[in-house]
Amino acid sequence: MQDNVIMAIASEDELDMIVSALAAYRHNTRYRALYEKLIRQQDQLYKLAG
């Protein structure tokens, strides 16, 4: 899997909302992987934004 490529599919605010909504379900293994992936993308986005 390639984690070093970022493709913007949502604005920063939209990504924040999605991550916030998924946080409530992170105990569920089906959602945890997606939640963690989006957290990594969110971190990368913030680093690029400076």
C-alpha cells in the first residue's frame, strides 16, 4: 500500500468532519482501518499546509 500520495477528495473542513464522525465508530474493526487511514492523510495534509 502506498501512503505517500495525497489526493484531495475533500476540503480540510470536510475531512475534519469525516474524521470526527468516524471517531465514534473506531472501536469497530470495519471502521477503524478507514479512520486510521484518514487520520494519516489528515496529518499529512496539515504538514503540507505548514
